[in-house]
Amino acid sequence: MKLKATIREEIHPDDKSVIVEFRGDENKRHFELNCTFDPYQQGLRKWDTWEFKIRLESEIFIDPKTEVKSYFTHLFCDQVTEVNSPYIK
């Protein structure tokens, strides 16, 4: 799926993920997107808006003592397209 989001935290050369806020989210929540590319090298910067091609992966953790299941959903980004940057005029 493709979603537009704004980068909400600084990106450093060794980062493998970015923190974003999806456009249209009324609660303005922040999400971690794991990148299959180098986000720093790609030129992603705080406050830029990009369109992210996202896929979801689920992880199930079973507690060995209680055998209770916990479900985690991870967001992965394979491609980006810049939509708007406050740094470029």
C-alpha cells in the first residue's frame, strides 16, 4: 500500500528506520517504519513529506512460561517518493 507521511525525527547515517506521522491521522500518532534501503542516503530529512510504499509483517511471540501469545505488527518500507520538502524552494 502507498501512504503519505511526514518525517518526525532526525535521521542519522546509521539509522535503518524512520519515525513518521501519516497524513490524515487525526490522533497525530508516530510510527516506526523499517526501511529496506538506507534512509539517510536516500535523502529523507525531518519535516519532509514522502509517499511510502509500505508492507506489513506480523510476528507472534509465545511466552514460554504462560504460553500466552502476543502479536506485533512491523511496518516495512521498500520505496519512497518525495512529495514536499521545506528545504527546497
